[in-house]
Amino acid sequence: MPSDVTESLAPSRSRLGIDDETYTQLSRVPYGERVAAVARAALARLDCPQYLSALDNALIEEPPPFGTDAYADIYCEASQDGQWMAVSLITNAEREGDGAKRLWSLGACSDDENEQQQLKRHAVDESRHALAYLALLDLTFPDATSPAFRKELNALSPGFSMDQPLCAVEGSPYAKLPSIDDFVQMNIAEIRTALHHLMQRPALATHCPPDNRSRARSIQQSLLQDELYHVAYTAALIERRAQSGRLNLAELFTRRFHDFNLITLEELGDRRFDCSLACCAKRPWCRAKAHISDA
Amino acid sequence: MTEKMTVVDNVHVSETTRDAVQNLQGQGRKVQVIGRLVNGKVELDHASLNEMAKKFPNAEMAFVAVNAPFDPNSVAPST
């Protein structure tokens, strides 16, 4: 393994070996195995043993609901509704813009030049992704929004670029020195976002006018590549910090999967489900939910 | 010149926007999202919100992208 794995993550994403074929391969993986598969696809050319060990352990201890058939089924059903799909694209644009600002603040406060540049690059990517989701909206649902509202939506992207100097967003709780915990949270969240892209591509194709499908697919491919790159670079930062830190990485990953699993289920509201028998056997709150739904 | 505002589905929009929406409705398009940005946040019309609530009762918007830390109270950097 290189002495500093983050140095092997050059800005050129082609070095990671993530290409069109990656989508095809990942979309063939059963939903129950996709979380691990996404991480491994992102790390195809990186050696991060501590990261992978902690991830694998967490997937056993806290199986994520977003890696289940039930989660995919709910998405599949919801996404058949064009109105829902259009709002979903707008909401995703909004969240990408928010995330970009968090990363911009985090990057501004980093005392490590390498991390700072990677966080900046990431924030610029997410800023661009906000516009990419809006482009998908335009291609898939032409004229779904009024011109005035559509123009307003462009403001969801903070418009960050690598030419701009980093500075913390005023009042942001993320204006702080980044920790390994931040990178673990980012990594888990990025894996889920990549999984969403795998489900979103066929769903959007059903709504997209045939003439626009090729351009929509190209944007979606670019988004997936970026998200996998983000999984890879955060994994590399985690690996580097884990080598020099005193933290129990497996424990941290498990705790953060637990937190993010709850967030995921809360997002689903009354559609939350009991993710698996193994999960429900371990978690009283999962069984409690089953009793509520039985009542 | 300030545009005159009106209300469509409980959302304040300009008359230009209202006319555009009516035009879209006239064309029979199924997917229409009416809204506005308030302090950088999207505010959708009631029809869109109802559609979401029908699919996901008592839910936040599901299946959204998260790309940054989700808990600002992270473990200290030195640990």
C-alpha cells in the first residue's frame, strides 16, 4: 500500500477505473449486496484494508435499510409517478447545494492542504450536481416548471468553483476542523447516494422523452462516477487517519451506520419497514415498528 | 418594474408565472411543479406536497442525496 493512500487518489478520476461498465456491473448486483459492492467498486484500485474491515463489520452489526429489496421496491413504486419524480429531482438539487456549502466550510477549516483541496473539489462537484439534477428535470419533464420558477431554482447551486478561495459559510455548524468521523459520515452518505443513482437511472428513462434520453443518461453517468469517486477519496482519508489515530474505526462505522439508518427510516415516514429478519432480531425498535404496523 | 403577485395553490407567484402555469395546464401536461425559493429553500405548492404526502405519509422527502456529514457534532479530530 502507498505510504499515503490519499496521494494515490489523483484528481483524474480515470485512475480509479470507474467507467460506464461500472454501472452495468453494479446494477446486476442483488440489492442486499449493493452497499458493499458500491464501496468495493469505488476502491477497485485502492488498498484500504482497515476501511473495508470496518465497513464489513458495520454492515453485519447495523444492516442498512437502503441496501434492501424493500427500499428499492418503495423507490420503484414512488418513481413511477412523474410528479413525485420531478419533485424528487428538485429536492435532490436542493440537498446537493446544501451539502456543497457544508463541505466548503469544512474544507475552509482543514489544516491539511491535501484534505482541504479534496474537500474543495468535492464541494465544487456537489455545487455542479445541483445544476445537474435541474438539467435532468429539464430533460425528463420539459416545461414542468414555469420559466420564472425554473430560473429561481438555479440559485440552489452555490456556484462554487476551484478558482474561488475557500471560506467558511457564516454560521455553519460545519465550520470546524474536519475529523475522521466527518469522513465516515460522508462515506456512508455517499454510498447511499450512489445506490440512489443506480435506481434512478432506469426510473428516469421511463419518464424521459426518447430524444432526451441519451443526454440524461450521460449526466447520470457523470453523477455516478463522481459519487463513486467521493466514496473512494473519503475511504482513503479514513484509512490514512485510522493508521495514525487511536480511534476504534469499526465501532465508529457501526455507530454512524446506526445513525444514518435511523435517518433513512425517518425519511420514509409511515413507509418505513423492517429491513431484515436479522436486523429485527437485534433491534427492539425494529420489532416495535412491526407491532405498530400489525396493530 | 415590480411584477404584480397573485396566489396559485396557496403559493404567491407573479402573474407571469400564473399565466405560464395556466398555459401548461391548457396543454394538458401531467407533470407540473409550482413553487418558489424562500431564503434559499424550495417551497412547493400544495398539490405537489399532497402528492408527496400520499406516497410517504409523515415523512421527510425520501431518497435524497446526502454528500456531507449528517451530524455536526462529530467526534473530535484528535481522536
